[in-house]
Amino acid sequence: MPSRRRSRYIGIFRGGRAEEIDRLIAYLRGTNRATYPERQGNRPDQQRTFARPFLEGVGSNFYLEAASNLNRWGTISGALGTRVKTTLTGSETGFKIPNFHNPRAVFTYGISGTGAPKTSQITGRTYKDYGGDSAVSQFGLVTAGDTPASEFAAIKAAFTTGQTNRRVSYIPPSY
């Protein structure tokens, strides 16, 4: 599946106006430069988190270790509830499995309902920017028999209920 940006470019080649295609080709060749605001550092500070994996045969005292955005932890931790821990007790063990990730939730908040019109520096097309900020966190099961879908539904309800400027997306577990 192509990335969102790449699929937009493919759409421009298929049905774009001639000047949009010319600008895109110039960008891909490196003659049309786009300037973006500079980010503050490569990676924000991380909060170590632990979540019970959705794996059969794993005891209730074993937790997968991951990281969440520390600056946004206060905003998202309430929705995650007991599906994520930040510390383990003496009988609990945290571990990492190479190339395996628990399901994750992408929390987006501060979204504008109307959007601000902007013009693409690459193609010259206009679009709406809805703004907002986001954070990603793993989540795990609370009791045996929970499914990623049921836990995500509970997280989504907790984060978005009564809020018009919030959204939650689901990233399935990866093996």
C-alpha cells in the first residue's frame, strides 16, 4: 500500500492539471524546493510503558515494554487507563520481543473543525490544514479474553466522548 503522500502524487499524475504535474516533476528532480518549519529535535522525550500482550500462553505477570511520548502522556494516559503501566511491581516482568509490537493507538487532539486553507509548496494545489497534535502509545489487555478491538473501542470512547476536536486511530499488532 503506497504511503499517503505517494498516493496523492499518483493521483496528480493521473488527473492533475499540467502546471501541477510540472511542479511535481520539478520537485522530484530537486529543482522545486519546499521549505518546512524546523522541528525541535529528532525525537521527543519518551515515557517507558508496559502492557500485557494479546498473546496466548503468556502469563498475567509478563508485560511488553514500549515507549510513549512523555510530553503528551498527561493527555493520553487517562484514556489508556489500566491497559498500560509505567512501573512494574516485584512479581511482574517486562520484556521486549524483537520485531513484535502490541497494538497501538494514535491520539490526535486540538483539531480545527473548519480547517485553514493552505497551498502546497510542491504542486500549488490548495488544501485544508486541520492542525492538531498527536501521540502514539501501545495498549494491552486488562483481563483474559479481551481483544484488541474491544480494548481499542474502550480507549476511543474514553478519549473522544464529549470532545469535538479529538480522534483516535488504530495500528494493529505487528509480528
